[in-house]
Amino acid sequence: MQIGLVGLGKMGGNMRERLRNAGHTVVGYDTKPELSDVGHLSDLVTQLDRPRAVWVMVPAGAATQQIIDQLASLLRPGDVVVDGGNSRWTDDEKHARELDARGIGFVDAGVSGGVWGLEHGYALMVGGNEEHVARLRPIFDALKPEGPYGFVHAGRVGAGHFAKMVHNGIEYAMMQAYAEGWELLERADSVDNVREVFRSWQEGTVIRSWLLDLAVNALDKDEHLDRLRGYAEDSGEGRWAVEAAVDHAVPLPTITASLFARFASRQEDSPQMKMVAALRKQFGGHAVESVKKA
């Protein structure tokens, strides 16, 4: 297939490479000229044969809205837009209406895989009508991990990003549990090899996971996480999950507590947040803050 890709940052750039490795033609556009294949968004559109498909990988909110607005004027009926960023599902519904008024299709794709996606593939949670999703399956198949899992058509427009939001809420809670366990082990006088305790859990235990593997990677680089400040941002999706839980009257005590723990990290140098920050850097390449030397 041919596809346009808007936004060539940490994930978008790797997605372009993975798609090209699978034999697809990708025309990439980024505001940084050194990353871009074309000079302008309009050039990306003109280089694609109709019906066109354009995948958007830019930050949620105003940046995504700006690109959607531009594509609405550049594309033609029969074309389709995929939003693969971390947009709120309610924005998907708005974007779908705006594009549908011009005969342009819209698909939302929750994407998980971070900086490891190029090698291992990206988990894809997709929302949209069956016709548009089916047309894009060769792209989804190239991006997903090998094997039967890693892709789901979750439902109508908005379902993909809603599923990704819930995924990230669960991720918050899992990271918080590892962080709390790590801090308790570090505080215990009787335990003098916390890193190897974590390593021992990687096989034969019910809590083994990829996040646990990443925690061990982080501890191998900085055994007591002394070089990290206990501060962790939230992507917004944790907040949206808690808000959705209130709207649907669904109790989310664990995910809610993990979100509030991140807020606490902004008030003090939280030991637990050292581990959360280390894990976020490991799986997603997220920025971390180092301890300031006196």
C-alpha cells in the first residue's frame, strides 16, 4: 500500500521504517525538515494515489486538530484519515463528523509499543466502520507483532482510543504496584539485594511481565535509582480513564490511586516515582529528571 504519515517523532519515525521494511510505500511529513520526506503537508497529499490514506501521529489536542483541519481541505471524497496518536475518544467522534461531511473516512487507532515497536511490533486497538478498517488491514498487519494477537477492531469510531485509554490506566496501576513493592524492599533491613529479588521474579512467578523485565533493566543501569528524581508525568489518559469511570459509575480505585500517586510525586522526591519514571523511560523513551547535585 501507499500511506502518508504525519509526525515522525519517536514512534512515528519507527513506524515509517517498519512499514517500509514490510514493502509499503510511506511518504512522511514532519515539521522538522531533517525528518521529513516532503516540504509541506500538501506535497504529501499530492504524492499519494487516490484513494489516499493518511496516518496522523502528532500530540493529542490542538496539534491533532490542526492537522485534521488541514487534511480536510487537502483530501478528497473516498480518502481516509487514521489518528494514531493518544487522542481522547470524544475528539475522535468530532473529527469523524468533520471529515464525513466532506466524504472522507476516519479511523482511530490506539497504539502501544513505544520505542520497542520497530523491533517487536505495535499493539493496535482500532475504531471505525468495517469498510475503512478492512481497507487499512495491510498497514495494520505490517505494524502489529507477528502472530495472531496484537490487533483488534474494537468497535465504532472512538472505540480504539477508549480501549487504549483503559490499557494505559491498567499500565499506571501495574507500574505503581511494582514501584511500591520496590520501595518496601529497599526499606527493609533484612533485604540487601533488591535488584536480584526483582530479577528472581522474572521466571516462575505470577507477577512476571514485560514491565518487570524493564524494571530489572532499569535497576541494572542504576541499582538503587539514585540518579533519578522521584517525579513522573501523566499522559492524560489516566485522567480520562478516571473521568470515564465516574461517567459510567464504574469503581476504579487502583487506577485512580496510581494517578494520584503521580500527582504526589510533584510535591516531593517520591522513591516510588523513581521506579515509575525508570519504567516509563524503558518502555517509551519518556524523559526523566535527574537528581540535581548540590
